[in-house]
Amino acid sequence: MSAPPRVPLTETGRSRRPWTGLLIPAALAFAVLVALGTWQLQRKAWKEGLIAALNERSRAAPTALPPPEAWPGLEPARDEYRRVTFEAKFEKSGDALVYASASAFRPDVSGFGLWVFTPAQLADGSRVVINRGFAPSDTNWKVNAEISPPPAGKIAITGAMRWPDPRGWFTPQNNVNANVFFVRDPAEIAAAEGWGRVAPFYIEQESPAPPSGLPRPGKLVPGLPNNHLQYAVTWYGLALVLAISFAVWAVKSGRETREKA
């Protein structure tokens, strides 16, 4: 009958776990780190494309708002942030307030506050939702100054086309009774407010500005940070450190096992 294999002991007398037993966990950790680095490179390419598109579209002169029959063919990748100008009449159905942080594209505002969304009717009767601007507020959705009502009559509006924000896992549910929403989604807001059918996008208003200054409209300004390359280098660096550390430990562990066998 053969003797059982000897298990190497450490200096304290406890058995040393063979390096092969940690090979799979180390390989999985290495794969995760490499995947995170690759994901950051993909995010870098996406961010560069976004910055280039925002730079180009924000500097272009405003063009006419696409007609309603063209709306189904619009795509965020091609049309978001495009500056447009058009005439519309704000409806008297009231404002909807979206509680959110200041936009990364609006360096003139900061902190959390209320974005004021109001439906407007075009000449052909179709509706588009206008984000009239930002009003700072406290955590109870109250502002320190009065928000100006939308101007009466037909006015010329200049702004940028924006598409709805995705709803995250931790986004609060809308408080319709308080007329407060937490996602900039014109269709969702219109359904809750009874505004009827609206455009699949909304307009980030640049002008005109209200007499009181609130809500505060403004032009989108490219200023997105792009740190994904350094994040990718960090993840790849950690993967390299893990691989080298494991290789050194495996060689040392194997040598000690052979010496004590």
C-alpha cells in the first residue's frame, strides 16, 4: 500500500497550500482586471466620439427643427446636441420639475436643482417639450426665488436637441403628486402630466432668457472629462502586478515543495 503524499509544512508547522490550488482564482482575477482595462478603452473611444460630436454640433449655427414626419427617423448618435431654432407657443398646462444634478454640459450651473420642463405647441399642432432651464433648490425641491412662467404667445426658441436619460437602478420613483420627476424623459413626463403625444426628444433651451433669470437657460458647452486611458492603464497595471507576483510565488512555492519532498 503506497504512502499518502506528503504535504509541505511552513515554519509554524501548518500545511502550505500548493500554488496550483490558487491558479484558477488568480487566473479569474487576472481576467477580470484585463476585462476592466479593455472596458475602459472602449469607454475612451465612446467618450472621444461624444466629445467630437458635441464640439462640432455645439459650434454649428442653429438649423430648422426637423418636422414631425421626420422625428421617427432621428437618432441620438447622429442628431443629439444639434442646435435648432423654431417658433412655438408654450401651453398653459403648467411646468414639470425634474430634480437632478446640474448637467456636465452646463458649467454655468452647479449642484442639485430643478430643471423646468414645459410643453410647447408648434405651428402644425404637434408638441415638443422644452427644458426651460435650471433653478437651484434644496433637498425638498424648493427654490429660493420665483420661477418665471413661460412667455405668452408665439416666440422664437433656440436650443439643442436632447434625448431621454436612462432610468438607473437607484433612481427614485417620480413624485407626481408633488409634480417632481427624477428622469429627463419627455414621454414619461407627458404621460404623467396629461400633455398628450410629444416629440421623442426635448429641447435644451438657450434663448430667450426669462426676465427674472429663473429658470436659467444656457448653451451647452463641451467640457467632458476623459480619464479612461489612465483608468485602463491602472487596471492593466494591476493585472501585470498580479501575474508577476503569482509567478514569483509559484516558482518559490514549487522550489520549497521539491526541497521538502
